[in-house]
Amino acid sequence: MSRFAALGGINLAKTVFLLCDMQERFRGAIHNFTEIVTNGKKLIETSKILEIPLLVTEQYPKGLGSTVSELDISNAVCVAPKTEFSMLVPLIVDHLKTLHNGGVETVVLFGIEAHVCIEQTAIDLRLHEYTVHVVADATSSRSQEDRLLAFQRLRQIGCFVSTSESIIFKLIRGKDNPNFNEIKSLVNSISTKTGLADFI
């Protein structure tokens, strides 16, 4: 891990996005589901503009449905079905090893549920020595208590817990980025609130 990454910097050329299990059957069960989908959409659009590889999983899609229609994941490198809680199933692991010519350093992780699939994915990613940024305003659980306590544990295992807007600005680094105007249109409106004030 580079010193830059260790301090929370994000190198665009060494970063991938992981979207975890944002599926239709969870819509009525997840705390602030609409809000985290809205913020997740910003991240996915950013991945398209900046050409950041997007890896997606779906938990038992036969029973729980596909990724919600609000999220256009047509740019995804893969959409991997799974029954394990961690996203690091063989297909995802293979892509992590080969993307950016084998030089993936940082994973931006978001989706559901914070205390189950996100946390177990983060543990596996840290075991593989990736730097992990969990996007708190695009990640949730069925209960706010489980969600916020998961963010505390994620910090304890060495993850950066951030927001969608912070991630986006770290990626472009300044107004001289050639994609600045496109990105600016995504962040003109403040990200949807998801109750993170309780976490601070």
C-alpha cells in the first residue's frame, strides 16, 4: 500500500468500485433505502465518467431479484450472483487480481447490508491488503443501530468511512480534471441525508 493510499488518498488509476446487493426485494426493508440508492447512483455515474471499473454482486437473485432499476449498471465489468455474504466470490476475486493490470490498490465499497455483506466483504478485502473506503451515505442496513455500529467496526479494521461526495472529489482532485464539468453536475445538489449525524 502506498503512503498516499494509507492516508486516505484515492488514485484513480488503481481504484475499483464494488456495489453490493442493492436488489429489489430489499426495497421495503432497508433503512433509508431510497436515499442510499440516490447517493449510489452518483457513484455509478462517476464510475462511468471516470472509467472506473464497477463490480456488482446480487445475493441469491433468483429469490431476491436483480439490482434495482434506478441504478444503471450497464457499465459493470461483471454482475456476480452469490449466496455467501462476502462479495469476494471467485469471479470478483479474479477481476480484482487482473483489473488495472493487476495493480488494484483501493476499493470503494457501498450497498447493503452494512453489518453483514459489507462488513464481511471489507474484512476479506483487508485480508487481501486492499485499502477500503466504505461509502456511508450509500450503505445501510435494516436498522440504523446495526448500520452505525457496523461503521464503527469497519473503522476498527482499518477502513475509511466516507461519503459519496468526498469520494468523488478525491477522485477528480481539482477543477483541472478534464471531466470536472460532468462531475460537477452530479454534485450540484447536496447528497441525500441518511442519518449519519448520529454517527459523528
